[in-house]
Amino acid sequence: MSEAKKTVFIKTYGCQMNVYDSTRMADVLARENYRPVGSPETADLVVLNTCHIREKAAEKVYSEVGRLKPLKERARQAGRTMQIAVAGCVAQAEGEEIVARAPIVDAVIGPQSYHRLPAVLARAAQGGPAIETDFPDEDKFDHLPRIGGAAIAPAGAGGPVSAFLTVQEGCDKFCSFCVVPYTRGAEASRPVAQIVSEAERHVARGAREIMLLGQNVNAYHGAGPDGEDWSLARLLARLSEISGLERLRYTTSHPLDMSGELIAAHRDLGKLMPYLHLPAQSGSDRILAAMKRRHSADDYRRLVEKLRKARPDLALSGDFIVGFPGESDSDFEETMRLVADVGYAQAYSFKYSPRPGTPAADAADQVAGPVKAARLHELQALLHSQQTAFNAAMQGRTVDVLVEKPGRKPGQLVGRSPWLQAVQLDAPADIVGTIQPVRIEAIGANSLFGSLARPAAAGRAPARRPDSIGAIA
Ligand code: 5AD
Ligand code: SF4
């Protein structure tokens, strides 16, 4: 460990798990005396935490590395060293190819090896690039530093009010379009005790909400303290017992793993927020089969019905792919019909992009670019109108907002509704970390605007089960 503090700039692409991973890399590097900085100019180390899920991911990484070249050269001229590390799913997928194409990269490290980052950087410093993309035998979570903290601290004491916590990684579903089973590997769940203690430490650092993360999070089956494998529902029930923790969420789920027990958890656990990201990908049974999703559009409709019966105010989010190989106009119309039937509060939609190494990439009947673009436009117009209607229905209502942090303007705070909508309000800063009833007065493009429904009482507001908003048509 060197005496002087070194600096690291970490740039994160892609999903929330990458955001979580970046914080864990920062934790590992903090042990090595690295301090995070907000820009790469003077950093001793730049980490690009990359995403490979959709189009041009690798190209983006190469152009980002290109932009770092003059900075690295300037550092060299000033007698400093700037190391460049490529992490994440592009690192895993491309491996040595990265240093072959971009020799200024010092280290390439896959998501399962982040606990080894200091050793990899040391190896790179001794000459030549260091590449670590094997799936190691040991579990990285046993080797990453613990998130710090002791007793429950004031909200925001050193950590975020809403924290990410990875509970499982990898995926065994092998949907025919998806790289995740290759870049993140086989499904693996963390033990319950490890998750509970990490959650407790987050609460000790001021977290009031925890978002459980996993590529296929509802396939969670971690070892419980009783020696049995615990389901996600059981884990959520256990986490609900943590005092000071007010809200739980999880993402991303596969419809096939939405068990009766997990549906019941949405009915029974007051801390589990009424918002679920449940990708459907397509509304056509033919395309769903080709995607290897292993459920039909009606299975998905029935599942949504059960969920809404369990939790009438549940808001749904989803993912859709248009232009999957072989998708006809009528297949696409089936997707539009599913979206119209379900009614989403928010959803992501993408043009299919062939991922090298996945079965669908080799399919002969690829859909033409302009057709994909037109379908995406049409689908996004419908999803956008549903989102607008969902948000507009909040006008004049009083909703519970977990106040997370100061907003952009002085005196302004931002938080989230139970349905994950961003809410802006003018209120004293000491209510950060509390749940407050907020009257929604205006609806913006990306957030709701409101004011405290009653004068703020600093400190922890009691967690209330939010009142029902009813499903949208
Ligand atoms: N092309 C387009 N979208 C994709 N996704 C995953 N793989 C692809 C691909 N090859 C989308 C899916 C997934 C989300 C994270 O990204 O909708 O749910
Ligand atoms: Fe990819 Fe999700 Fe399918 Fe797994 S379930 S292969 S992560 S789309």
C-alpha cells in the first residue's frame, strides 16, 4: 500500500448491477489507498465498467479508450502513470481482443474477479497488460471488503438512502437473444446471512430502501442459516424484519420464476413496494418460443392478473424487443396487444441487436433495420402514453415519498413514490431519509412535483402501506 492517496475514476455503463459492482470496486480500491474522483483528467486509474447487452457496446468502449489516450500521454509527460482498466461484460466477452485492439489498456477484468483487481493492476504495472476473465473458484463476495457501519446511523450517514444489493448473479435461462449467461456465467445465489448482514450495514450507513439485484433475481435460491435453500420470498420476509429499513424492491425477474409464494409476498409484506419489473420481451407466442422464454403471452397475462389480485396497486414495468428474427407484422401487433392489455407504468423497449455467440444472432430471417425502427417508434408511442397516463393519475393525490437527496435547485429535495416515480419538493433538508406524505401538484416529463402534506417532522416517519391507486387500463 502506498502512503500517498492515489485517485480512481470509474465510469459505469449499463444496468444497476454494474452500478453496484462499481461501488464494490471502489471499496476494494479504497483498501489500496485509492480515492474516487469525478473526472478522468488527473486520475491514476480509470476503470470503464462496461455493458455488452445491446448494440455497439464494444465499439463504445474502444472510442472511450481512444478519448483517454491523450490523457494517458499527458500523464506520462508529467511523470505520472495513468492505468486504464476495462471491466464488466465487454471485458468478459472480448478478453484479450481488447488489448490487441487498444494497447493502451493495462488491465481487462471480468465481473467475477473484482476482488482481484489490485493484484491484476499490480501485475499490469510490472509490465504488459493483465487479463483476468476466468470464472474463479472462490466466491468474490467472500473476498470483497465489507460495507462499513455499526448501529443505525442518521439517514444518509455515509451511504445512499436507497442502496443496491446484489443477491444473485448470472443466469441459466439462455434466452436465445441474450449474452448474460455467457458474460455473467451460471446462476449463483449469495447466502442469506451474507445478504442480511450487508443489508444491516447499509441501514447502519443510512439506507432506508434496498433494491435487491440479480440478472434473474426471482430465481434466487441462497443457502439459509437453517441449511435449507431459501427462496426470494423468504429472503424478502427476513429482510423486512430489519429495523430502520422501510422499503424493499427487487429486479430483474423472469415470469417463469414468479412463484405463488413470491406473489403472496406482494400481498403480505408491507415493506415490499408495489412496483415490479417483469420483462415480457414479446406478445407473440411464436416469437416467445423462438426466444426460448418458455411461457406464452396468455401465461404472462394470467400472471399479471394474479399479481394485481394480490396487490391491486401494483405498477408494472417491462422490457420489450422488437424485430427479433422472424418477427412478422402480426407478431408485432401481438406485442402491441399485450402492452395494451397489461398497461405499464414504465417500460424499456429495444431493437433486436444480434449478440455474437448467441443462437438468434445466426438466424437467417433477420428483420430489416427500417422495419425495426418503425416498430420501435410505434411501441414506444404506446408505452409513453401509458406512462403519461399513469403519472397524470397522481395529480392531486397524496403519496408517500422516501426523500433521498437534495435536488438541483437550492431548497429542493428529490425522492421516490412507492411506484418509483421521482418526486421533487421544496422542503427542509433534514427530512432526507424519511418517508413523508407529499401532495402531488404538477406532473412533469420525468418527475412529479409536490409539497409536504403536513409540516415536516424530522426523524423517521412511520412506514405506512401506501394507499391504492388502482390498476390502469
Ligand atoms: N437485443 C436487444 N435487446 C436485448 N436485450 C437483451 N439482449 C438483447 C438483444 N440482443 C434486452 C432485453 C432484456 C434487457 C435487459 O435488454 O429486453 O430484458
Ligand atoms: Fe438474459 Fe434475462 Fe433471458 Fe437470463 S432471463 S438469458 S438475463 S434475458
